[in-house]
Amino acid sequence: MIEQIETARTIIADRAGMTPRVGLILGSGLGSLADELSQASVVPYGDIPGFAVPTIAGHRGELALGILGGQPVAVLRGRFHFYEGYSMQQITFPVRVLRALGCDTLIVTNAAGGLRDDWQAGDIMRIVDQIFLPGMAGFHPLRGEHDERLGPRFPAMLGAFMNDLVPPARAVATAQGLTLREGVYLMLSGPHFESAAEMRMLRAWGADAVGMSTAPEVVVARQAGMRILGFSLITNLALPDAPPASHAEVLEVGRQAKPKFAALIQGILERM
């Protein structure tokens, strides 16, 4: 894998003209944040060996490098999902490439269903912890042969989202008048939206939001020694008595939330 990572890194670096410090992964409906970059270079995923091509609406499938909030960043506009048929190793390969490019920080975002009846669509939740259900069931990005150059065999996930980026994130949200929720994100494999019984089960397990991504990327970033900051945009309420969710709704809420979400991310970058 080291050779694959280096091949991808070289191709990107030759077209970038800058060394990124922060990697961003933009979830469903949030990819337009990359339009705010200055001095931008764009590399389609199809041009990067080892990168898959997203098949889901709202995931553009390109890597944008440039300046955002005064920081050199590499932005993944769209991700690959386990439910698309990709392996956990394929899903997380871009994170390894971001690390090889020079990123020591990963800001990961997603669209998620809210499991709290006192929240509403459009809320932003800072992820304080995660439950990686597919990983616990054996679908894990670190499963298989291990290369010590990628990081420890058994990375500790305790405190993965607690670091020196948390106070600035809270301060920026307060300064912008944004109510920043905080909670536990739980990943399911998807692609179906949850049944009423599943929603009740997930809430009983301590989850505040549920989605179909992010957790494996966080595991690999943690193994690589990256600082991690995670946000879920609550695009629908995953409650037994709420209307059924739809992907169109997810994309529309993402579109509406773009200004406040972009302001939050840029504000955090400016304080780094």
C-alpha cells in the first residue's frame, strides 16, 4: 500500500503547487464549500490511482487544493461508501494520501439523521465520539496485513475527537451565533434508512446521530496520528414518528445549510 500511496501523492503534488496542512472531507450536499478556495487546483478522482469514483448524487468526486481561511487545505469533494460496494481499505485510501501530502489535521463532515427529538434538520453537531458498527462486525479498514509505516497496529480510539481544535470550534460557533450541538455519531452500512425499531435501538445505545460514512476514515486518521475534528449536518430526524427520510431531502438541507456551515469551517481554520 505504501507504494500506491506514494504514486497518488506524487501525481497530486505535481499538480498542486502547495503543501496542504489540513484535509477536509465533505459529505452529501456539502461539497460546494470547496468553491470558496483561493489559488485552487482541482484533480478529478479518476486521475488519481487508487481513488474510486463516487456514484451518489451530492458527491462530485474531485480533490481541490488551495487556501481556505488562511490555511493550505486539501478538500475531498465527495467520498466513497461501503454500500457502493467499495472495501473499507478503498474508502479510507484518500485519508492515507492526505496524510502523505502533508496534512496533520483532518476535518471530516457528513450528513446524518438526528436521533434526538429536541433537535431539528439543519442543526450542526460536533462529533464527540463514534460507534463504528460495521467495524465492530468485522468490516474494518485495518483488517489484514499490517505495515508499521502506516501507524500502530492497534490505534487507541479513546479521545479521538478531543484535541486543541475543540475550544476554537466552540468559540467560533458562539461568535457566529450558531448553536453547535455535540453528540455521538453512529455509522451503519446502509444504504437503507433506518426502521423505527432500529432508531429506538440506536438511541438506546447512546447515539445522537446516524449515518453511513465517516467512522472508518476517522480510524485511519487516528492510526496516522492526525488531529481530528468532525461535524454532522443533521439533515433529517431519524425518529419513529417523523416523516420518512429521502436522499433529496438530505441534499436540500445541505444546500440550505451551506452558508453557516462554510462560515463555521472557515472560522475554525482562521484560528488554527
